[in-house]
Amino acid sequence: TVAAANGGAYPLDGSVTFVDGSTILCTQNISASGVATCSSSALTQGMNQVTATYTPASTSEIQPSIGLLSLDVQASSSTQISIGGIQAQANSGIFYGNPVTIIGTVIGYSTGASTGSATAPATGTVVFFDGTQQIGTATLAGAQAQASFDISSLAVGTHVITASYLGDANYKPSVSAPISVAITPAQAAVVVSAVPAT
């Protein structure tokens, strides 16, 4: 908010530029009441020192000025991780010994609610579990924030697979809903051969 220092009723005009360190967040024109509002997703987790520099359209009555604001940005309060990549294989049956690809996808929410994804994709590590047993880890990659893991040692039977995202500087940890994977016995072939008697 811009106001005359001596309480004078000068007409207000011009703009305010908001800067975090060396990063320009935005420049907004002030309203008739002297208010400029900036919305930005460029702030990083932790303390941010934001300067607001007022530049009047005319300097004849009001001089430029600078204000300082300290903002403590917390990590996103919500992330969601889902598991994919194995449903297509499950439709045709997964036989013992065949490799299974498990994909964990992490979606971060900047608002702390499960609507509206954040600007930057999540980074970091996803840990995969079969029940309570850890079976592998993978690193998130790409704009879709996916971690892919291959395993061929699942025993015959039903396995409850979950993925745990460990979090990063911007997003908090989360755990996926479990999915069931059925491993069926591998097919065996019997080969009969004849050898001359001795």
C-alpha cells in the first residue's frame, strides 16, 4: 500500500515492483487507493525477503520509495502419489519370474488442498513396498514427476504394493493407496528325449 508520508492528499499513480533477492516477482499498477497486489508461485520454501519498490508515474509530488516484507514460505501441505504401470500386465496375467514395472506419480498441490496442481513438479525419491517389506527405490524425473521401478522377484501369490514419497524442499511426503498384484505360477514345459541304451 502506497500512502503520502505526511498524510497529504496527493493523487496516487504509478506502479510497484516486487523483488525476491534478484528475482522479479511482478510489477503491478497501484489502484486509486494506493494498493498494488502481486501473486507469484516463484517463492521458495523458507524465509524470503521481498522488496516492494514504488515508482510514481510523475515524481513532481511523490518520490519513489522502497518497502521490505519478510515471508516464511512453508512446504506444500499436500501431495498425492499414485501407482501405475502394472495394471496392463495384470490383465493378461503376471507370471512368476517376469519383470513387473511399477510407476509412482507424485502430484503436488500449492494450495494445500487436493485441487489445482502446483507450478513446479515434485522431485526426490519414491520407495516401493510389498506389504511392509521395501522392494526398491526410484528417483522422480520429468515434468510428470514419475519414478519407475522394475522387479522380477515377486513370489507367487497376491502382493499389496504401496509407494511412499519422501518429499523435497517444496513438497511434503505422502503414501499411495495400496494396489493388489497377483503373481501366477510360471508355465513349465516337459521335454522327453531318448538315448541309446548301453
